[in-house]
Amino acid sequence: MKMDEMTLAAFTDALASKKAVPGGGGASALAGALGAALGAMVGELTLGKPKYAAVEGEMTVLTARARELSAALLALADKDAEAFLPLSRAYAIPRDDPGRAEELERCLRLAAQPPMEMMRLCCQAIELMEGFAAMGSALAVSDAAAGAALCRGALYGAAVNVKVNTKSMADRACAAALNGEADRLAEEYGKRAEKVYADVCGRYC
């Protein structure tokens, strides 16, 4: 069943089961989608308010992009699951099969792509949270902090899922490139998300 066809109860039940998917990748995608959606909420509660008329244009752009990111992250939950299934089959190929190594390498590369894309989109969402926190309605800006926290958790969760695949890759140059990008994004944007959270708490909490 596709992610957007599941209730939250059904998703969390599946997550807590012995099923291989959804797992950490799907949960990270959902967390990122929720975080981005919270940013859009801040935007919607700011738009149309005379007090924030000066930032109406910027808020309109941020809000639309937050909605796009939320949808894209949610879709990655399905892509992550779809990429895992061939990988699980590749691991089951007998070790003496001459085609096993090539197929496993191919599937590892494919499986690393959805969480890598999650990381990139979460970074974009964190950038939006900076704008929502700075310009959003004071009545809703705490949701920008919550959104940043969720996106930070999604960022780290996706990073783990990148690295669990790169660890087994035979092509160490490819693995190093993916690990390097994952480390850089987690380091930079993890700190930026923390700053959004701390700044909002410092002003309103």
C-alpha cells in the first residue's frame, strides 16, 4: 500500500512490526514531510495579516515551496521501500553465484538514492524554516521551531540510511562521495536547524 493511502495508525503499526518496510527511511521521510508541512502552516497563518503585509510576497513563495517539499518527502517514503525490496533479494542470492556481486552493488546504489534525496530536501526545508521563523506570525512561529526539529531528525535518520548502504559498496569512491555529501549536509543543516529552534525558544519561550 502506498504511503498516501495509509492512515497514520496503519503506518505506525507497520513500522512497529517485523516487516522490513517501512523502516527508518520511511519514518525519516514522514518526519521531514511533517516538518515541511508545519512551515507551510506558519505561512498560511501569516498570509493576509495586515501586520505582516511587508513580507506577503516572500511568505507566499515560502509557503508554496514548503507544500511542494512536504509532498516530495512523503513520496520518498514509497521510493525508499521500493528500493529496499530488490536489495533484500540481492542479499539472498547465493554467495557462489557469479552475478551476485554486480547485482548487489547495483541495488546498494539504488537503495542509497532515496535517503540521499531526503537529506537534500530536508536541507531545503530547513532553509525555509529560517524564513518562517524570521518573518512568520508570532502566534505560529513556534511551529517553525517544531518543523526545524522534525526536519533535523529526518536529516539524521536519512543520513544513517545512506551510510548503511555505502558501507557494503565495493565501489569505495562512490561510497566516499555519498558519505561526504551526507556528512556535510548533516553537519551544516543540523546546526542551522538547531539555531532556528534556539532562536525561537529564546524569543518566545
